[in-house]
Amino acid sequence: MERKELLVELHYTAYNRFTRYWEVEKRALVDHEILYILSGSGRVNMESGFIPVFPGDMILVPPGFLHNMNSVDLPFELWCAHFNAYTEEGESGSPYHVQDEEGLIDGVFFENWAQAHSFPKLQICQIDMELVSRPKNEWSTALALKIGELMREDVSGNTAKIKKLLQRLLESCMFEEEKLPRSVEDMRSYLAAHCGEKVTLSLLSQQFHLQPAYISQLFKKYCGMTVTAYLRQCRVEAAKGYLLHTEEKLESIAEKTGFFDASHLCKTFLETEGLSPTEYRTISRDP
């Protein structure tokens, strides 16, 4: 699947911890559901048999899929989110908080989500992913764990952060990059290697002997973003490397990765990743 910018429309999110046997009756959903197993074990039951699930597993249940689930080893702990995914921006309903009497399930429903089709400019994005899988890399695993942490802390108060991180998680796990022309590959490599420097369209034009307008057109078509946005992404990725593998301070990292200062790094990192550089360093290093 080619890379697209997702809009995640949340319908329901919840953190669950079951200390006694738990089972969901057989059902087929009208939206997508994603679950991430934090502790214990369980299984997803289908007509063709069952699939065991363990900590670190993600379950993506597509609309119309007949299934039920149950716990096996206790305590069984997970987070879940019901959502639709679109490829254009729009607005979702307002959240309201619910909690069961025993405190085992803490979640947020979203009002009027059934009227999602009232947004005519939104195009539903089909999600291609195995029913049960594991996150592709350290970063997507860290995102899944951070979502669980935010839900345990305050699922209603952290709705905006959870939505942003869920969007990043889905993008990192489900989309493969489209085959790029050699010229775009070379420019992307150049931007990644020189992200700590001042790079402009004019400089790229001189370096690759292409008109600035044509370079902008290539990036929009094959990368889905402007050159400036891609350069910012390269700088954030470079900053992640320093955060993950060094003890350097934010001021030093900002200077090496092309940001004006530590404040600029923190602001950009929070906008693009949904958490601060310090939070990323902490959760990425957790065993």
C-alpha cells in the first residue's frame, strides 16, 4: 500500500485489565478495532479456528469480520481503539468519559460517530494488515506502549495525544513506500545526509540540475509532502538517533540536526510525533 496521510476518527478507546476470565461474544464490527496486548495471554476465535495472542501482539479486526475473543492467562491487560481511517481532514464528535463500576475498563466514547458518512469529502482508507501481528520496529512498539501508558494514566484527559500516536502507529505498521524514481531517491538521501545544514530548493536545484518547481512537484507526487516537510522529517529522524543512542543534551542535538535551538526541536518533535524528545528517549529505552 502506498504511503498516505491518515486521519483517524476515533469511536471508542479503552484500557482494560481483567483479573478473572473475560470473553467477548461473537460479533462483527462496523468499524476497525485495534488491540495491543500488554500482559497475560488470550485468543481470537474464528470459524477456521483460534489464534493465540501474547504481550506485544497487535490485533487488527476489520469491519464485518465475525469473531470473538477471550482471556487465557491472567491478569490479561490490553488497550483497544475503534476507529475509521480517512485520507482527508475532517472533524470527529466530542468525547465523553465512561468507566465501569469495578474500574476494570476505562474508556472514551465519541458522540455522533455513526454520522461519519456525513463528511462527503472524506475517503475511507482501506487498512491492509494481518489479523494478529507484531509492530514492525522499535519505534512502532514504543508508540504502542506509550498509548497504553497514556490510557492507564487518564484515557479521557489524554485523548488528543492518544489519537496522534495511534495515527503514527497505524502509518508505521501498515504502509509501504511506493517505488521512487532515482532522482527522488538521490534527493532524499542528500536531505537525510545534510539535514543538519541549511538546505534550500535553490541548493537542491543546483545540486541535481533540476528546476525548483519540478523538484517540488516530484516530492509532492512521490513523497506526499513538500521538500520543507521532508527535510523536517529527516531532522526529527536524526534527532531520534541521538536521543536513542547517546546521552547528548537537547541543545547539542538541536544544533547537530538543523534546528534553531532546543525549544524549536521540542516544538517540532511534539507536533510530528505526539510526544516530547525526553518522553521518546525514555520510552524507547524501556526494556
